[in-house]
Amino acid sequence: MFFNEEFETLPREALEALQLKRLKAMVARVEKSVPFYKEALAKAGVSSDSIKTLADLQRLPFTYKQDMRDSYPYNLFAVPMEDIVRIHASSGTTGKPTVVGYTRKDIETWSELMARSFVAAGVHKGDIIHNSYGYGLFTGGLGAHYGAERLGASVIPMSGGNTKKQIMIMQDFGSTVLTCTPSYSLFMAEAAKEEGIDFRDLKLRVGIFGAEPWSEEMRRDIETKLNLSAVDIYGLSEIMGPGVAIECCEAKKGLHVWEDHFIPEIINPETCEVLPEGQMGELVITTITKEGIPLIRYRTRDITSITYEPCVCGRTHARIARMSGRSDDMLIIRGVNVFPSQIEAILMGVEGVEPHYVLIVERKDNLDTLEVQVEVGENIFSDEIKHLQALSVKIEKQIKEMLGVTCRVRLVEPKSITRSEGKAKRVIDNRNKA
Amino acid sequence: MHVEQISIFIENKFGRLAEVTRILGDAGVNIRTLSLADTSDFGILRLIVNDTEKARNVLKERGFTVSKTEVVAVEIPDRPGGLADILQVLDADGINVEYMYAFVERCGENAVMIFRFDETQKAITTLTGKSFNVLPGERLYSM
């Protein structure tokens, strides 16, 4: 089943011709309207006219997350503000988020690609989609929502949290499709069990899980415990939001990148050379139809590989493998992106706290937990318990407010955090060890 | 009239309390009394010792976070209502007790309580004004 059969099954040659045409047009737009790109392209000695083949993409400069931060909030927008109909943002390393803007056409494109993704996952009109992705600045909730409406399915805008209510609604409303992070789906199933509700008895048929890395083992676990077909979805707000790539339910082997809108490349993150099909490297994406904030060769920092082999589902779009890690130190905690430097910045803002901390990430009952260990030096020590507890609560609150992630602060003795030469070991991620 | 107390931050980990007391013992510091306040993660060990400076230095050398606090030692008649009388006097003057604990030795017929007040000086004035016997540090360290 397809949502847009013509484009989803476009023969490779026609697809690449379309990509080239759209790439040239996008570069022509940004060299005119975005000073940042005008400068970067001139520096690289490339212009839209000098792009003759898709291989010329490799001559274009990269765009980094830092470039987006430096352009805060609107300096990378390629259209005037009156053409922007939606603004989203993802958390940034120093409290300033990364901002993206969408034109009406961008929202239409996003809705279509998300609708395509739903259909690829096995969802159709008549399905009741229980959308537990967060609504708000985060792109997950609204992205899935618009796609569901575009498809013509019934969408329940649940957003995250309030697990008991989620379960009740899912049971009473007869939800057939669940969209959330993979870990939250398992958490809900466990929570339901305690209420005497077996997820396997619910009407759920398809689960579309993303916003955090997961494994084949976890898929099997989810499919058994929730009795549904689980597919992986990929997206990032800088590029669009959810629906950049999706697994098809026919193969469940790699995620189709919607290549008529995005050109994916895999590069060696150290040398920046483009890697051949099948090799693991960093995913780089160029948006070729976006109007609000088009990005050239955006460094996603996600590690994967790509294949152009034909897929049993009939889609001609390339597939990327499950994300297997990051080429930077970003953590994904319950779907929220967290950089250790963000936590450091918050700690440094608390009077007397020294820059000795460790982040311990674990998965308990299928839910990520973050513990922030902070050394108690003389500056923050008190002979009264209440002062130390107030300090912990203050840090926990600030992290929650600024990063949107719940954590537990643990006060530890000085020097108990290992000092190492060079780069300190700031993060202990125990999630994949179990 | 106040008494010096040292407070030590201790993680709730096996053997930490033993280590602190061993360090003090090896340095020849005698613990006069102590109290331990604890949470699930950490504890605060409060000590009155015969040599505050020495205790503080040896613990700091070993990497512990130590602070010095002024507390007040008060003689309390060892009879029912003895402690209540004192607390009532403090309460009447709006003085808060942050925490308190007992001294192990008696002072003649009386028990001795150690108080940590939010306003130390005011508490001492109130107590002496009501004829309670506030013990000086030197007396305590050598008891």
C-alpha cells in the first residue's frame, strides 16, 4: 500500500533527475535569501549554476548544529516571517534552542511525508491513532498529528505522560495504532499489567516508535508484549520532524528516506569523505524542497549505513539502517535530546557547585532514568540536611525546566568522581548493557 | 559560650563511618559526642571532639568535606519535663532549634544537651537570662 504511489515508486533514474532539479533550485534560493549560505557557498566556490550532477553535492559545504545556534533564532530562515506559519524548536546546549520555521507548503510536505510513513507502517484510513508523542515545541506530537489527519485516520492527541489515562483511553477508545518512544510503549504495557489490563487484548495493531535508538531485541519484546507490528521511524526537527524516514511493514529492514524531499549521504565523521553503500558512518541530509529553513548537508551526528537495493515493498527510496549511535556525546533520555554540556552549564549556574559531575543513565522498568552526581565541596556543604536537600531539589528543578528531562541529583563526596587526564568520563550509560 | 562542632559529609556507602572514626583515632582525636543525620544517599556526621582544628585538618587532608559550626551545650536537670522547660523558654523567644542531640557524659546531676539554633547568640542570651547553665566549649572538650 502507498500513500503517493507515483512518487514512492519513482524509478531510480527519474527520482535522481528530480533530486538534481530540486537541489539546484534550493541552492539557488538560499544563495539569494540566506546570507549564511551565500557566504558559505562563495567560500566553497560553488553556485547553483555549477551543480551539474548529483555528485556535485559533495562540493557543497556542511551545515552544523552550531551554525543553527549561531543563527538563533531566525537567521537561517530563507523566507520572510510573513510566510512562516509554524515555529518549532529543539533544546540547545546552552539553554538556547535550535529554531526551525515552516511555510504552509512545508507543513503540507511534512503532513504528506508523515502520511506516507503511516501507510508504509501499515496504517490506513479508519485507524484510530493514539499519539503519545509530546505536543509543543518538540516536533513529534504535531508532526504525527498532521500526518494522521492528512491520511484521514482518527487521531487522539494524547501527548506524553499520565500513563493511567493513556491506558484507559487506549482501551476505551479502541486505539489501533500507537505512536510514542519504544521505551514508553513497554513502560505503558507494564503499567497496564499492574492494573490488570493485558496490552495483548487491546485493539492495537501497529506501533510506530521513534525519537530514541532501539534494537531488534526490543522490537521482538514489544511485538510480543503489545501484540502489534512495531516499526521504526526517524526524524529530527532540524530537517523536518518525524517522518524523514520510516520502515515499511513489508520488510522491516531499514528505513526508507523520502528521497524526493531529502538527499541522504553517509560520511566518515572524521575525514568527511562520502562513504560507499553499506558502510557505517554519519548521516548527512540535504533538504531539497524545504522553504522555511532549507539545510545543505546537515550533519545529523547519527550513525547508520545506507542501501539502494530494491525493497520488497516496491518503494524505490533508499533505506538507512537503524541508528546505532551518535558521533557526538548527545544522550537521548526518554526521547529528549540532552548534551552533557547543557547539564554542566546548569550546574555552573548554581552558586558554589564545582564542575565535577557524572551523568548515569539507566533503564529501569523500560524507562530511562538520569542520575546527576554532584560533588559536595565546602562551598555548598552545610551541617543541616535541609540545605543539602534543597540544593538537590533546586538542581533537579532547573534541569527539568531548562531541558525538559526529569533527573535525580545525588550528592557525593569530593574526589569520588574519577578525574582523568584529558577528557573526563562524564557519562555512564548502562542502558545497552542489560 | 558556644561549642565548636565539626560536620562531615559522608556518602551512604559501606565503611565510610568506620573510615572517618579510624582517621580521627589514628590522629589521637577523642570524640566527645556525635550525632548522625542521614538520608537515603548521604549522611552528615556531627562531632564534638577534644581537638577541633586537628580533627578538621586530618579529615580535610583525606579528602572529606568538613565544616565548623557553633552549637550550644546546656545543662538540663535530669527529671521529667527538664527538656520541655528549656524548649518552652526558647519557643517563647521565637528561637528555632535546627537539631539537637545528647552529650554522653553527665555534668554532675544534670544531663547535657547540644543544640544547633538558627540564632546562636540570641539563644545563649535567652537561656542564661532564665538561669540555665550554658557550658563553655573548653569544659566540654575535656569532660
